Amino acid sequence: MTDYDFDACVIGAGFAGMYMLKRLRDAGFTTHVFETADDVGGTWYWNRYPGARCDVESLYYCYSFDEELQQEWEWSERYPAQQEILRYCQHVADRYDLRADISFSTTVESAIYSDDTRLWTLRTTTGREVTARYLISAVGCLSAARVPDFPGLDAFRGETYHTGQWPHEGVDFSGKRVAVVGTGSSGIQAIPAIARYAEDVTVFQRTPNYSVPARNRPLDPAEQAKVKADYPRLRAEARMTPAGTLAEPTGKSVFEVPEDERRAELDRRWENGGAAFLAAFADTMLNVEANEFSADYVRGKIREIVRDPDTAEKLTPRDYPLGAKRICVDTDYYATYNRPNVHLVDLRANPIETITPTGIRAGGTDHEFDAIVFATGYDAMTGPLNRIDIRGTNGQRLRDKWSAGPRTYLGVATAGFPNLFIITGPGSPSVLSNMIVSIEQHVEWVADYLEYLRDKGFTRVEAALDAEDQWVDHVNEVASATLYPKAASWYLGANVPGKPRVFMPYLGGVDVYRGICDDVAGSDYKGFLLQ
Ligand code: FAD
């Protein structure tokens, strides 16, 4: 008998929470998951907007932990659409009977640690209170949707939507005048899909983004079978790449390659489609001139595709490096602006002044709409955690500790918050990788750690402050050697007014990072205080 409810509680039932539950249950830990939604899937439960699709290829955007699972699931397209990923998550939940240990429609409001009992107490929106030895956050990096605080928003008489909280029954835009605010990854996917059936679409763009074509297509069964036959090797290879994907890097500096071959390499990647475009040259994210070569290539493509030169110019990113904001992967994005029913408003020249009862006033002009779609992104990485009242030793709040930016050891633990683990937290490669690869690595590492603690009889584990300080310095040092901090991106918190500008993900690569984590585990978890 224990004097607490669960060995571990997990917050979130997306890819991370589901696998965490399975691993801990398999290892004999009593485990319970809390999830706001009424089913599994996380990102792919919430993001049901038209055009929602993953940028990582289907055959790699899925779990690799169970050979039978990865063999039995059949993907239909090169890149999976939201509905297909959600069905996959539901299949996983059924297959391992995960729902038995998940409380749905239940949000964790607070989690408070007691050093007397070495337990976490969780309180939920359903009035439940439970205790657990370990608390594992699987709240996701991009799950705290945000709409900027536009004046007049409440007065709008039409419909409003956020891409990350899309109605389950779908939205019929036919015959409607629709505004889409935001041109990040979600906006770039949604705009062409909405433009196909709305009467009129006006896009409000603050920052033009670089986007490369996806070249999505049905997945050829022979191609699928070939990959599956070689899955163990391909998966192992992907795990040992910087981004957890098989992007076929040339490994060469752009300057080593003769000019006509450089262009041919980019042509090949543009035709092939996908974010592997960024891996054409080894120095794209390290050197401004190298980056400019690929950036200029995309600018040329925009000029080629978009017929109206003024619109093309507005869509062209010029003041930050390619890739420093998440590169977008699209289907017909730029070409959509050739449609007569699509218009672009450049918010840099014409900022939104107010939402009016009938539309949006920007740069002194009133635009009338039946619906406004906010593709305005997320309070990334720290947002979902800071929305929970998490208190560690001496009542310290996590959001206070992180008020100048997140501080973690390995992205997985933070000093002053014993027995708390964060899956793909700030300070880990997370959003700069194929997230499934990063999630599997973290979940397995944390599960192994809990087994170690149980075997050794420890009941309290905390990141040491000096180890954390060193890790934060390392994360910053690696980031500042790259071009990533040169864009006002959500990686830096720049999309949220008042959020501290700290580069949050770790840029050392999932391969290097895995080695560091393994080394920490292999040395009896150096950098942690165990009791
Ligand atoms: P999530 O899937 O975000 O799940 C977290 C869950 O926690 C949510 O269901 C949420 O409801 C729940 N939760 C949060 N707080 C609480 C609380 N207090 N109480 C209870 N429940 C809570 N990644 C890629 O690798 N490639 C891509 O191409 C890609 N495309 C993306 C496109 C979009 C539009 C978005 C939003 C994300 C994309 N991602 C992509 C990132 C994606 O989030 C991850 O790949 C992955 O789905 C994350 O899984 P997760 O379980 O960590 O988090």
C-alpha cells in the first residue's frame, strides 16, 4: 500500500502523454493522465482547420517503439493530414487500452509539491484532487493558442475561429467573406484551402514567411512496403540526425559548390518538396551570405509564381534569414494569390487599428467580413506550463522562476521543482526536430530514470542549480552561433508581447542531445540531486 494515489501523473494525452502512459504502465508504475480534450491526439485533436497537415512525412511521423504497430498502420499520403494522424492516435489508444487510465475533459489547474511528503498534489477543473510521486508534463509545445489582444474583438458580430481550436463539425465558408489573420505555418496551410470555397478571402500579413512546396501525393503501396521492410535501419538513422529526419544533407558549404550546381541542388529540393530544402547546404543556418543564397532562391520563386508584382513583393521576406522562423511547407500557397477572390493586406504598412462589428479596420480602411480566422499561433513552449499553477519547493511558482525566460537542465527538469519531468521542454531540441523522435527519446529516458530511482530506493530527484545554469549557458551559446536568433520568431517568444526574448529550443541537434542525455544517465544521473 502506498499513501498516495499514483506513482506518476501525466498532463496531456498527445503523442507524448500517450507513450509516457504506456511506458510507465509497462514498467509497473501506477499512472494516470489528465487531458483537457475529450479524446487523445493533442495537436491533431485541436487543429482541425482546413488544410491542416504535418510537414514530416507520414512514414516518419509516427511511433517507432513497437515494430508491430509501425508495420500494421497504413498511411495514405506522403504527408499525413490532421484527420489521418488523429485516427492513428485513436488506433494507438485502442491498441494499448490507454483510455482506461486517462481522465478526459479534465484540465489540471494546479500542481503543488510538498517536501514533507515528497508528493505532488494536482487539482483539476472537475474538482478532483490527487497525489502522485512524480509529475510529468506532456502539455505540448504548441498547445496554448493565442489571439492578439485586438481592440474591438468582442464587438465583432460575425464568426471567429482560431486554427488551434477548430470546431469539430467543420466550418462551411461557402459564399462567405473571410479574413485570415496570420501567415505562419497554420495560415499558409489554411489560406489555400479556405480560398477554394469561400467567396472572398483577405489575408492580413504581419511578417512574410519563406515557404517551400510540400509536393504531397498519395503514398505508393510499393514505396510504403519498401520503407517498412527497412524500418529499423531507417529509424535508427533518423534518430542520429540533427533534426530526426532523413533530409539527405549534402554536408557541404554553399561556397564549396560551383554556382550552377548550387542552383541545381536547390531546384532538386524544390521539386522534391518539403523542409529538406533547408538541408541543401551545411552553412545555411550559420552564415548570412550562405543563407542569402537559398533565401534569394525562394524570393525568385515567389516572383515567378505570383503574377501581381506588388503582391509578390509584399509576400517576399527580406529582413530575416530563411529558416530562422519555422520554414513553412505548403500546397499552392503563393499561387493562391493569383485567384481573383484572394487579397493581401500588409500589416506593416497598414496595421490593424480595431476589429469593428462588421470586420477589420486596418491602415484607415474598413474591410467587411462574415468570419475571421485567427492563425495567430501559440504562446509556445512555456505557455502551456505557465497556464498551470505549478509550485515547487518553498511555494515557488514555476511561472515566477521563469519570468525572465525558461531555465531547465536538459530541457527535462528544473531546479526547485523536484520529481517534475517535462517532455520536450524548453532547452531540448523539441520543435526544431521531428517531434515524434524527440518525444520517444524523452519518454524513454524519463521512464528509465524512474525505474532507476525505484531500484535504488530514491524518492526525490531534483536538477542541481549549477547543472541547470551550465545547461542554459550552453543552449544560449549554441543558439548564438547560428542565425536563428536573427528573426523575431516564436522560438524566441517574440510573438507574445512582454514575453522574455530567450531562444527556447536546443540547437545542438537531436543526435548530439541524445548522446548528452545518455551520458548523464550512464553516470548515475550527474547534475541531479537524488535522495
Ligand atoms: P500536444 O499534441 O500539444 O498535446 C498536449 C496535450 O496536453 C493537449 O491535448 C492539451 O489539451 C493537453 N493539455 C495541456 N495543458 C493541459 C492541462 N493543464 N490539463 C490537461 N491537459 C492539458 N511537429 C512536427 O514534428 N512536425 C510537424 O509538421 C508539425 N506540425 C504541426 C502543425 C501544427 C498546426 C501544430 C500546432 C503543431 C505541429 N507540430 C509538428 C508539433 C506537434 O505539436 C508535435 O508534433 C506533437 O503533436 C506534440 O505532441 P505532444 O503530446 O508533446 O503535445
